[in-house]
Amino acid sequence: MAIDFVARGQDLELKGIRKEFPGFVAVDNLDLKIPAGEFFALLGPSGCGKTTTLRMIAGLESPTQGEILLGGKDIAGMKPHERPVNTVFQNYALFPHMSVLENVAFGIRQRKVAEPLPQAEKALAMVELEHLAQRRPQQLSGGQQQRVALARALVNRPSLLLLDEPLGALDLKLRRQMQIELKAIQMEVGLTFLHVTHDQEEAMDMADTVAVMNNGNIEQLGAPEVLYERPKTAFVAKFLGQSNIFIGKVAESNSETTSIDFNGKKITGLTSRSEKHSGKIAIGVRPEKTNFHEEEPAANSGLNILGPGEITDIRFTGVSNQYQIDIPNVGEITVFAQNVGRSPVIELGAKVFVSWKVEHSFGLADLPSGVEEEL
Amino acid sequence: MAFVAFGSQAPAKDQNPTKGGRVALWLLLPGLFYLGLFFITPLISLIITSLKQPSLSGGIGRYDLGVEFGNYAYAISQYAPQIFRSFSFALLATVIALAISYPIAYFIAVRARDRPLLKGILLTLVVAPFFISFLLRTFAWKQIFSNDSFIVNVLKDVGIFGADSYIIGTNFAVVFGLVYNFIPFMTLPIYANLDRLDLRLVEAGSDLYASPATTFRKITFPLSMPGIISGTLLTFIPISGDYVVASRDFLGGPDTAMIGNVVEANFLRIQDYPTASALSVMLMATIVVLVSAYVKRSGTDDLL
């Protein structure tokens, strides 16, 4: 078998991929393009089709229809062992009957590379585990097993490295450390990484581009900052961080601002930061962009003001406090305030007003699920 | 030692010897008592019998205590062909049973993993022969292979068999009967092992450029070694001592006798108890040596 192994990553392109399982559609008409050398994250809740997508790229599932192009070549019909793609599995899937070194050497042995063991040793050295080469995988800790799995995949220099929630089984501190190491290794080797995860912090922290997936479709794709600052759908607004969302009919829309009528109150956003400008739309704001005040702030066209409402819950999370504020006729609003020791109000039950700058609002293209579109 | 292969090997831990040791001893007592009564005692009795010498009174079947090692030499010189045949048949039948059972076990455990109904039906089919007595089943084969049976007649009509050919009493019939009777003992341990096979390891193998055949050879097969060892032991040991299939009452003939048949004849017909005991002791000792060497060589320590 002639496999083209290139030292650098290759472009991956999915065209109209669809995967049906008996009774449901896991992936529905998915298009995706990942440029060579990029760290790309596929983010979504469990059951959204992200793992199925990854397994189709690895060849462990075959798509019902569509094309998978790697470096411009369709690999959809190729068997998994013929694809220049390697996977770091969620549970690592290390071979228990082989030493760590033999595990790492497995792939290059299959490719009949000369001197597989020295290469495997080099790969182990990269993840700083050369001293454990003769151990069995089950004698290693979770973090060490994870690194062995990474070395076992990277030693092959695949055109594309797939990571299937590889950090899911690690504790928080170790996960942070591995995220940093993984990112550093990716920069060093320059391979294309496709990372599947349900951990939004992990995706935003490591990836150059994040695609948020839901129900077999990509909801939104972009750089982490863009996704966070400008979510386009209610799903993204809620899955990636938290959002306060207000739904109402557009009351006024000009080239500068778009406002909705929300239970008699006017909530305004920038027209340029809104996907829709007519009918019933949803406008949201991130909790950390909101402030609360004991006195009603002076009315200002650059400010959305709601209130007064009552603080019903305060949660201390370390760097910031989370306040739940119940405003009559508006509902619950979440406000994050940095824990800098000068929060104006901290007692439960206090009456406060909530405000945020108009330019921090974002208008969504759809309505949250469960809300009927009115004609 | 040899039987470690049957269980998972829990690493021996240094525990507090005083309290834990006493409790363990109490828990072990019934087992030790059982072993002493039903294993050690007959074994010692057997060894004593194997060393007896003919009674001076000269009656048939009467022997006195003695240290007659000549019984062993006599047994070997007299029954070398049967001893050799026993182990050859056992080896051959075990290998054939493995070749038949492994694909069955693999199909049930791996291919039918997501189809519980199919899996249940297939497992029932594997176990189904046990619903009928071992003797009856072997006897049924005797009828199927008997000289005027449908099968033999068809083979003769087609011309594969000559007019005076027969199956009963041949080595083929005996090995066939042994394989048939012991297939479930081979299939079930391998099935139990493969049922726990982590298919993600197989996927990892194919992801690392190993073809399906290589993945099987380098991952599935080595990981199923404990099941194969259990299965081959559960087949090889009883077959070595089997005295039903090869007997003339069933599928055997004058030239197919195995140690079991000789021991039976010496004990029950010729009443030469020392020779029969000597044969039994040698059979046991040989099995222990062979099996120990086998388990040691297959390196179960390297497996989970």
C-alpha cells in the first residue's frame, strides 16, 4: 500500500457529509474546511454528531453520502489503515499487552519504517516519558497514558491528527497543563489538529478556529473571540458561555441601532451586530458586560437600563461573583461582577438596576428553542 | 500453578498476617478438607496401589503392599502405543477443536455483540449438546457412522468409499468423536474472553495502519490468549484420559485404544490394579508436566 506521508499537515475538506444511523440522522449535510496546520476544534454537546464526524474522517464509520477530501484527495472510500490520519482516542486505547515503547512503535512498524524503536523513543522523549518506555500502559497514571496516546499518534507524522476528547478523563489541573502542552506540540510539529470536545473553555483556549455543532449541523464557525463576542444563534449564545436573552418585536431599526419592545421596555443593540432587523427577534448580552446600580442610572441612549429588581441569588466563584436578579416583567438576569472588593451591593434581597452598553448587545438569527415565531 | 490460567491473577499483596490470615484460614478450611478427602486421599491410595506386588496366595486380583517399581516399567513396555496414541489424539483433537471453536466464539462475542437475540440463540446452540447425555450423543454418532448407515452407503455409492470400507473403529472416528464432544469446552472460555475484548483497541490498531489481518494477529489474538489457554486445557486434559469415545462400545476399534481404555480394562476386566494405577499416575504426572510447560511458555504473565 502506498501511503503518502507528508511531514506537514494537509487541508481537510468535508463536502455534504451525511450519516444516518437506524432511526436517526447523526450528521446532516455537513460542510467544513480546515486549512493545513490549523488547530481546529469541533465543539458541541454530547449527541451532536461531533464524534461521528471524527470517526468518519478516521474511517471508523463510513458516511451515508458526501466527500471527505484530504489534501484535495477523496479518502471517503479508503479503509482506516490506509488513511494518513491518526487518532488520539478518548479512552487512549493503548494496547495492554505491549510495553509503552511498543505501543508508540506500533504505527511505524506497520509502515515498515527503518529503525522503528529509535523513532518511538524520540516521540516518547517529546512527551517526556522516555524513562517509562518499558512499562505497561496500565502501570501509568491517566495523564501519562494520555501522553503515550499522543506520542503513538504523532510519531507517524499524520497529515491530520484527530483528538477525540482526549483530555476528558483528566482532572482539572492536569487538563490545564495538558492543554498547554498539546498546543505547544501542535505549534512545534505544525500538523493539522482536529479536536473534538464538549468543553467550551478547552476549545476556546486551544483552537485557532472553533465550530459549534448541534443536532448534526454546524451552528457557527469562527475564531473563539468572534464566536464569543458575536454569537449568531441562540444555541451558540447559550452553549458558549452564558447569555441573557430578550425576545421581542423590532420597534425601531435604523442604520445605527435596532431596538425591540420587550414587555414594554426598550432594549437596543447595534444594527451592525444584529442578524435580523424585523419581526420577532432575540437580543442578548453576556453577564459580564452587565452592571448593577443601587440608584437608577440617568437615561442615556447608549445604555440599556432595566429594573429595579431583587437579588435572589449570589454565587461566589473566585474571580467573580454571579448575581441572579429578578426584575418584575423582565425575569431573571444574570450579572457577573469582578471580585475586586468594591461591589456596591452584596446582600440578598437588595433592590438594584441593571444596565449595559448598547454596543455590547448582540442580535441573534433565530429564537431560543421553545419560543414560537409570531406572524 | 498450572491452573492460574483459569482465573484472573490477583497480585499477591502483603496483608496483615495475623488477623487477615486467621480469617482466610477459616474460609479456606472447607476447601482444604474437600481437597484432602477427595483428591489427596485417592491420590495416595492410587500411588500405594501402583507399587503393590502380586499376592503370595496367587489369587487373581489379590495384591499385597510393596515397593514394586517394576509395575511402571511393565506398564510402559506393555502399553507404549496406547500412551503415545492418547497424547497424539488429545493434541490433534485439541488443535482441530481450537480451529473450529475460535471462529464460532469470535462470531458470537464480536460480530453478534450488538445483536443480543442472535447471540443468545448461538450460545444456546453451543451449549445445546449438553442437554443430552454424553454417552447418548456418542452412541448416536456410532449409529450415524455404522457400516449400513445412510452416510456410509452414500459414500460407497458415490464411489468415495470402497465396498469394504468402514468408519467405526478408525482413528478418524475417534478423533472426530473427541472433537465433537469437547467443542463446547473450547468455545465457551474463548467466547468469555472475546466478549470482554475492547473493540476500541481493534479500532486503534486499524487507525495505526494495521490491516484487519494484522490487527487480528497483533491485537485480538494475543489478547484472547487467556481464553485459548483455558479452552485448550479444558479440552486437552480430559481428552488425554477419555475412555468412552475410543472404546469398542462406541466409536473405537481394536487399534484405537487410549490410556483410558487400558486403565479401564486393567481395573475392571483383567483386575491388574497395580498396572492400572501405575498408568493413571503416569498419565497424571505427564499432564501436569506438559500443562505446566505449556502455561509457562505461553506467558500468561504478560497478559492482563
